[in-house]
Amino acid sequence: MAEVDAAAAAAAGAQAVQLIDGEGEFAGESAERFMTAAGVAGCGLSYAVVSIMGPQSSGKSTLLNLLFGTNFREMDAFRGRSQTTKGIWMARCVGVEPCTVVMDLEGTDGRERGEDDTAFEKQSSLFALAISDIVLINMWCHDIGREQAANKPLLKTVFQVMMRLFSPRKTTLLFVIRDKTRTPLEHLEPVLREDIQKIWNSVPKPEAHKDTPLSEFFNVQVTALPSFEEKEEQFREQVQQLRQRFANSIAPGGLAGDRRGVVPASGFLFSSQQIWKIIRENKDLDLPAHKVMVATVRCDEIANERFGCLTSDAEWLDLENDVQAGSVLGFGKKLGSIVEVHMEEYDKEAVYFDEAVRKAKRQLLESRILNLVQPAFQKNLSHLRTKALEKFKTGLNQSLESGKGFAASVRETTESSLSEFNQGCADSVIKQADWDYSKILEKVRRDIEDHALSVRESKLTELTNHAKEKLRKALVEPVESLFDAAGQTTWSSIESLYKRETQAILPEVFKALSGFEMGSEFSEEMVSKLRDYGQSIVENKAKEEASKILMHMKERFTVVFSHDKDSMPRTWTGKEDVRAIAKEARSAALKLLSVLAVIRWDDKPDRIENILITTLLDGSVASKSSSASSGDPLASTSWEEVHPKHTLITPAQCKSVWKQFQSETEFTITQAVSTQQAHRRSNGRLPPPWALVAMAVLGFDEIMMLLRNPIYMFLLFVGYLLVRALAVQLDIGREFQNGMVPGILSVSAKLLPTLQNLLNKVATDQQPPQQQGQQHRPPAAEAPEAQQPPPPLLLSPKSSMSELRRLHTPPSPVRRSVSSPSHSSPPSPKASPRKVAEEQKPRRAVEPDNESSSAYSIV
């Protein structure tokens, strides 16, 4: 199949194509199609360029067609001798290896261009010397040895243009002597070489090449062919022999053995176009620089093609999409393989161009490719960074949950996470790049350190909060209890409690801190903070209690004033010394004020209590306030020998609180005194003896009338009982406590309903027992009581009033409901002053109730 393709390409290349027309315009498009169809572009450096120059109508095209199997247009001799080839044509040699491109130049010394128009001849000759490995110079045999022969101007033209061509290699000049005569070639060749040397010597040369021999620039060879018209068969035979010399022409020792500065086949067309452009502009042609220029352009084109292929490579696109979603295992190996494939393709296409240019363009291509793929590399590292951090977080949590110390857990987890990250980074790097991932490694390290620091702070905060909460629970309630029972040893007890509870928490704290490996300084600092927190708890509690000092003082006063030494409620019978008890209660409240006035951590003795007692309790606040402020020890905002931050209640505030305390406790003392007076009055109800004697003397007649008429006495007694029952029901004493007018109004409003209720009760008690049983059936629990025998109807004159009450008192629900409050428990020590004051009022609701019930029975 490859041989068929090569034959087809050779056949297509044999068709001649015009490279430069007669006007000097370069036919780039047609030449490009020729290079592609003839397969020349893919030959690399394995190709040769052969061109022919000579006089017009000297048989150049015929020689090329017979020598290389091309189909250049030939002159028709029967139509006359005229110009056949215009410009420069090219074709590929058929059946000659390596690939040989043949160029047919327009003939020189043509009448069509005239004698003076030699510009195109020089330009085409320079072009042929610049791009050709072998130049065939077609000349007539009979011109050899003539001074003005047609070959002399041609050779002068060749040598002149050679001075403008700075070529690093030798060009083979193969002189083809046409229509050879009988003179042997051995005799013709020396003459020709001598003529060539004379022409070389006569041509002006640059100073640098003034003495340079011809052999430094040209490899001159000579051959001769018989006449084509007269000896066609012999001509063809010798042409075939000459053809053999073009086989392996680029091999060392071949016709085109000097391969220095050869342009690769893929850049041949572009190089030719640029050379022709420079020649047309009549500039000196520097072939080495031109070679670099061609290599630069072609390598750029190849690099752009390879870069474009990479951007559309399906494998690269898939890898790029995968890395956007997450880290890719074996990323570096996959990416390196893709980059290597495209770089090898570049090397394969650019291998024949200038090495320096090729390497420079390769580096640029590699840089572009690496810039293209580096974001994917960075993205993969970003995923690895996130993965490493997540692994650290998970591993640290698991290690801490297992009970391992914090510092040891951080070290092990950090080492494991960084090792995995380093392995992932090494796996992501490609051999074509020296990407440094140390910066992102430092970022990962910082991420891990930041998270470890955050977790450490969280754990330390949790440990601190736990210790603080435990310390708070251990201090708050006991401190509050000590402040409630404030006394001489309150602050020493608080300090002992504080030290004991703080020392109890420290071992647990030290054990927890040992896992953090923070050092003794940090542990001491944390312990110091815990101690400060404990002190703040006590101080805050002291400030809280100090803000409620008035309430605490009233409570302390009420407890001491309303209860005896056995904590039993006092009963004001008139024998108690209210003044002494009040002073004792106020002294207790004042001691409480002195305890809460300042914070005493050092337990040093102070004079605060003495100052308060001497100023407030023993002296008169009113008189003190009227005196000069300079003599008042409480006319200040600070206590002596007490730091301001430890002051809870200033002396001035103590004075203000005491005034308010006195005004609010004055009512309790007054109520106690009133109760004593009422008790005394209740015990002295009978009139004095002289009044009794006067009543007996003055009322003797009335007494005798009552004794003679028992009915009057009975009615009088019943009236007394009714009035007594009304007084008990209306609670006359309580109603008149608030004043005479309010008492009269209240009693008058309640009199009629109370009298009606009393009469209804009397009527209900006088009904037959059967009706009472139906209307007021007692519960099952009271059945035994209902079966008691009825009381006797008659009493002896000697029966006491209490026995009469006991026998004639029925079980009344009113009595139970009224008497139940009398069995309530005594007030607690912490009861409010108002409640205690109400408890101190005379309780007359129980005993008079018995009397009213007795009155009902008797009626």
C-alpha cells in the first residue's frame, strides 16, 4: 500500500508547476498544492534540489525530462527557436531516491528580454544557487575556448551573484557540454576549468574573500553529451548513465554531499518564498540568517499546531473535567503522558530545522503547555490540601475520643496528613516541569496548625469552663448560706471554703493540662485564672448580697425580734422588754451590715463594726446628721485601710441604709408595744373594787328585783350572750384598729347580715333531731360522735360555766372552719416583717367562738 502511495505521489510530482512566473511573482498556492501532492513536505532532510541554467533554447527542458522523467514544456524545433520556459518551474524526479526536486529556469541571453534586461537572469541565478544542492549549467561544446562565447556571461553572472550569497556550504556546479565533438573530454575539461578560473579571478570580490579559491565555494564537475538531434539513441544512453550519478546524491561523496544549512522539506516552500522576496528587493542574501528565519517561522507553526492539538485533546479534556470534581489519582502520570505525546510530535516535525531555533521554540511550546495545564495541577493540589485537612480533623477527633493526649494526637495526625499530602503532590508532578509545591505545603501546614490551635483553644476553653462551673457550684450556695448567717467568722469561713474547693479542683485540672504539654508557665497561669475566677464568684455574690442589704437587715431584725432564743415565736404578754429586744435585733442587723460593707480576703481586723455600732446604734443618727460633717466618721466614701475595689457599701451609704432600716422597722416595734398594751387591758377587764361596791350599793333595788323575778335574769343573760356572739362574729377589736370612724362604718355594714346568720343558726339548732339528721347528715367518719347520749336537760346550781359549755356545744362545721387556722404552724424564721407583724395581733377568733356556740346551745 505504501509503494502504491509513493508511486501515486511521484506521478503527481512529475507534473511541472510554475513556482515563479515571468513577471517575478511567487505562486505560493499552486506550489503548496504541489508539495502536498508530490509528498515532498514529509521528506524532512532526505531530499535534494536540482536546478538547471543555460542559454535559451539550449535543450535544458529536454535534458531534464529525459534525465528525471519530468514533463517540462519543450521547444518545438519545427516552429522555430524561441523562448519556451518563462520564469521558474519545478517538478519531482521520478524513480530517483532520495526525493529530488527539479527546477527549470528561464534561459539566459534571450532576445525576448533584450540585451540590457539581465535583472531577472541574475535574480533567478541567485535564487537557484540559494536553494539548490546541484546546479546544472547547460553549455555548447563549440563555445569552449572562445572569449566571447555564450557561456562567459552566464559564468560571470553566477560568480557575481555568488558574492551576495553568504552560504556555509558548497554548491555542486555540474557543467553539461552539449553536442560534444570528436575532441575528447579529457582535452575539453582543462580548457573549461581554465576559463572558469579566469572568470572567477576577474569577478570583484569582498575583501574577506579576495584570495579565496574557487574550490571553497563550488564543487565543479564536467560531463559531456552527444547531439540529441543527430545521435538520439547515444544521447539517451549517456543521459541514463548520468542519471545514475543522482542516486543517493545526498550521501557523503555524492553530488550533493555537503548538507550544511539544508532547510527541512516542510519549510522549503516558505524558505524559497522568503529568499525570492529578499532577492527581488535587491538585498544581500544571508543564507544562514535566512535559515534561522525559516526555522523560526516553521517551528512557530509546528508549535502552534501542537498546542492547538493539545487544547482539543479528548484525554486532556477528560482529565481537566475530572480534576475540577476532585483529586485525581495518578494525575502526574496521566498529564505527563499527554504532554510527552505532543512534545514528541513537535520534535518529530521540527527535527530538521536549526537546532538552536528548534530548542528555543520547543521551550516556548513546553512553557505554553505547562501554563495551560498548571491550573489543573494547582486544582489537584487544592483538592489534596482540603483532603489533608479533613483527614487531620477526622484523625484528631478520633484520637481525642480514644483518650490520647492532645499534643500527642496532634503530632501523630499531623505527620500522617502531611505524609499523605506529600505523596499526593509527588504523584501530581510531571517530569516535564519542575513545579514547586513547597508553598502549598506550607499552606497545608498552616491550615493544620490553625485548626489544631483552634481545637486546642476550644478544648482549653471547655476545660476552663468545666472547672469554672464546678467551682461556681461549689462556692455559690455555701457562700450565700454564709452570708445569710453573717457573723464574726463569715469572711474567714468564706476564705477557708474558697481555698478548700479550689485545691479540690486543681488535681483534675493539672491532669487534663498534662495532655496539652503546654509547660508549667501555662499551667500556673490557668490555675491563677481559676483562683481569680473563684474570688470573682465570691466578690460578685458579696456585691449581690450587698445590693439587697436592706432586705437582709430587715429579715435579720425580724428573726431576732419576733423569736426567742429557742427560735420560737414570741408572745407579747407584757412582761418582755421590747426596748432591749429591739436593740438586740438592731445590733444583729448592724453586724450584718458591717459584714457586707467590705470584702475581707486578708482577714485583717478592722474598725467598721465598732464605727457602725458607736455611730448608728449607740448614738442618734438624727443628731449626728445635724453635726458637722468633719466629726462624723460615716461622712465619707471609703473606709480606712480598705482598698476602694473591696468596698461594697460606703460609709455614707451605710448611714442612708440605716435611716431607711429604722423607719421601716419602727412599725414592728410599735405593733409589739401595742400588743402588750392590749394584753394588759384584756387581763384587767373587771372594774376596780370601789366601783363594784358603788354599783352594789346604788343598784341594790335593781338586784333585788332581778332576784325576785328570775325571768329578768334569764333574759338579761341571754341578751348578754347574743351581744357577745355578735361582737365575736364582727371582730370588733380588729375593725376598730384602723380608727373610730372606719370601725363604725364597717360594723354598721356587717351588723344586719351577721345578726341574720346568727338567728338562722339558732333556729337550725332548735329543730327536732330527725330533721337535723336529714338536713345535716354528718359524714361517715363522724357517725360515732352522733351516737353520743343527749346532754341532760337540767343542771345543778353548782355546775360551772365550762361544764355547761361542754355539755351543750353541738358539733358545728362553722366551729371547725373557724378554729382550723389556730393550728397553723408558727412563722418561719425567714418570714417577712409584715407577715410576722400580722401574726403578733391578738388571736380572739377561737375562744369567743366557743362562747358563741355555747350561747347557741343555751338559747
